[in-house]
Amino acid sequence: MSNLDGDSPKIHVETPPVAPSAPSEGHLAPASHGGIGGILRRWKREDLIKRGSLGLRGVALLFSLISFFIMASNKHGDWREFDKYEEYRYLLAIAILSSLYTGAQAFRLLQELSTAKQLLQPRMAAMIDFFGDQIIAYLLISSASSAIPITNRMREGADNIFTDSSAAAISMSIFAFLCLAVSALISGYKLSTQPYI
């Protein structure tokens, strides 16, 4: 037989192994995703959350103080005295309580941001923030909703400076409630990211 018939022996040639090439920039990005870059992003997010929470509590403090001052000065003689009405006394008491709570929380957050030291353990701070924001928010909306009907009845008979001041104090309490409601959402997020849950 000749080699022309195509019965020649077949030789199998292996390709040499290729050494791994240096990783390109696109391959380095996922490795740093969980490293230092991830830590820095988490710190920035936590800082942003703290600043947002401080801002919301500061605005809630402002609205609570305005509500307190308007209602406390709502004395115009005769039947136009706020302390003659249980609903307005309740609104004033909750405005004072809200002012104290939001002031203390704003001071704590401002202290933590300026010194970078935690005054409370993170677990305890998250619990206080979450439950405190919710309780004060519910009290604010409760006091405002109890004062709205009496103010509406008074405005039907006579619309004067007393009813206008009462409506302004109620509005400020509702605005403080909205700020604390959003702050409670942020506090809930912070609580859910705690490692012990």
C-alpha cells in the first residue's frame, strides 16, 4: 500500500499550556467591590443616614417648638384661653414632650457626628430611635386629631385670632408628625441592618 491511499499514520499534536495572563482592569473591579470600596460606601451611606435623621429631627424640633409657643401664647381673654380646653392642653403637653425628645435626639446625633464617638451602643441607639420616633409621632398625630374638631366647631361660630392660632399650632404638630414618621422609617431601616436581628 502506498501513502497515496490516505492510510498514513495520524499524529496528534497537543498545544502547549498557556500561562494565565495578568488580569485586566475589568477583572479587578469585582475583587475590590467587597473590600475597601465596599466599606467606604457603607460608611458614606451610614453618614448620610445619620445626617438625614439629624435633619428630620431638627425640623421636627422646630415645628414642635413653634406649636408649643403658639399654643402657650394663645390667651386672648374670656373663652379664648387655651387652658380652658382639654384638647388644647393635650396638644401643648405633647408639643413639649416632642420638643424634649427631638432636642435630645438631635443633640445626641450632632455629638456623634462631630466627635465620631457613639454615646450609646449601636444596638441600644437603634432601638431607642425606632420606638421613640414611633411613639412621639403617634402622640403628635393623636393630639392634633383631638384638637381639630373643637377648632372646626369654634370656627363655624366665630373665626378670630384664637381659632387661627389654634389652627396654626395644630398644623405645626402635623408637620412635626410627618418629619418623625419619615425619621421612624429611617430608624426602622437602621434597626433592620443591625447584625443581631
